[in-house]
Amino acid sequence: MSKVKIALAGVGGISQIVRIPTLKKMEDVELVAICDLDEAKVSFIADKYEIPRVYFDYQNLLRREELDGIFVCTPNNFHYPMALASLDKGIPTLVEKPVALNSEQAQRLHEKAKSKDTLLVVGMNYRFRDDAMILKEFMRKGEIGEPFYVKTGWLRHWSRPKLQNWLTDSKISGGGVLMDMGIQLIDLSLWLLGTPKVKNVRAYSFNLFMEGDVEDSAMAIIQTENDEVITVEVSWRIHLEKDMNYTHVFGKEGSAFMNPLRLYKELHGNLVNVTPVESEPNVDVFKKSFFNEIRNFINVIKDEEEPVTPIEDGVYLMKILDAIYQSAKNGQQIDLTG
């Protein structure tokens, strides 16, 4: 096929830092239009990156453009209505996480995508990290034996700058740090384990300093139907000198760690470091993960790959998030089976 014609809605930080520059560099992609409510900002970015057309209204964009795909990278409350509209037009759509504000909205998007036979994927870039993909393959081959425990966390240091206002308004964001950062870690952990079903969750949430109606710190314990246990801790701002971002996986014959990637396994009664040598030691892991995610979306549109982050996984992830928020609110374990 000729160049894949793409549009992007929402020109916030990630779009400016990664998505737009990446799309502009891809030889088989034509970024034909961008859309945002901030007319001055979107016009400036269009001039900077030589993007032909600018829109301030999403429906107008969909009416006027003939698109092969679209990225929805707006604040969370726009994800559902915008994705619904693009799917209704039969346009393959990538929605930044979370795919919607709750599992009911996510399920309706899934049903719309099926009824229109149209691609819908969720922007979960952690699955596309090089270290995550190496670890996934390592575990698929059974190198650490049967996994039983994943310990993961993302804690930001105390002097972090103020957040965007919409992140602390539940009507716009759908939740706080769990919806912003925890969702990535939960998705990554389940993906590494082979996407098992979840048996139950227990969660705790806190508001330590935030002006808003969402949690700024939280912890969750997730038990799968395979009796694997995942613990997740997240905070937008906590009393630390520097950020902590980690994922540790423990199996019955070895263990694995991310940030940086380290792999250990038991051999002849000894614990041996079997970490592969980095092929690209100076690559920005963050930017490379978004490149891989975008590349997968484009290749799926071209029928060259299968989606790594299908909507089915996004729907189930939102069911887990719903249960986690319910647990934190009620102070009880929530069962997801039955």
C-alpha cells in the first residue's frame, strides 16, 4: 500500500516529545493532520513539523480527512467519545492508556470495534520496552521456572513539579496515580505472566498532598487464578531523593529484574547471572518503547503484524482497575471470579 495516512488528536507532552517526531521520521507514514483544543499550540506544532492540516474540532477532522489510522492522545475523559467516533467511521484507532474511564466504556468500545470490524489498540508502551520484550521471551522459554511473585513499583521523588490540573480531577482523569502510572505496571506484570485471569485484589489508597479528589499514592495486591501474586506501589510524590521504577519477577528456578535488566537462574546449585549483553547500550528506553508501539500499530494497519496491545486486554485491565478502586474505597478484598 502507499503511505499510511495518519492523524493525531491531542498534542500534549508525549505527542510533542515522541509521537509526532516518530511519525514524521517513518518513511511509510504520512502525518496529514493534528487536532487539539489549544489553537495556538496546535498551530505552532503543525508549523514546526510541517503537518499539512490543523483541526480544533475532532468531528470536523473525521468528516474531512480520509485516514488509515488515528491516535487519540488527549486527557482521559475524551478517550471514549473520540475512539467511539473514529471506530464508527471505520478508522483503525490507537487510544492512549487508559482506553476509557471505566470497564463499561471500554467494553462498549470493544463491541463497536467488533461491529465495525475495525482495529482498536491501547497505548501501553511498557510492553514495548526492549528489556520487557527480552524478559517476556526469557520467561516464555521457562528460564526462571514457574513464576510465583511479581513486585513492581513507580515512586516519584519529593521535589517533582506540579501535575497538570486535569490529572487530579476524577471527572476528567477517571482516577489518580493508579490510573496514571499503576495501570502500566499492572498491565506489564500480567503480560509477563502470560495474561492470566485475576482471582482477587486488595488495594489501599492515600492522598498525602494533592489538591483534588483522587489518590496520589496507592498500593495493590493482586492474586491470579494461577496463585501468582503481584504487588504494586505507586506515588506521584513521596519522600524520596530520586525516582524508583522497578519490576522484579521471581520464579521457582530464577529471577528477573528491570531498570536495568538483570536475569538470574539456578544452575548446578549456583545462582548465575545470565543477563544478555545490551546490543544498543545508549538507546533511550522511554523513546524506543513508543517507537516500537507506533511501529506495531502501523504494521498492523498494513496487515504485517498482530497487535501487541489488543482491546481485549484493555477491557480486562479496566475491570481490574475498577475492582482495585472499589477495594480501596470499601477497605475489602474484591473477588473477580464467578
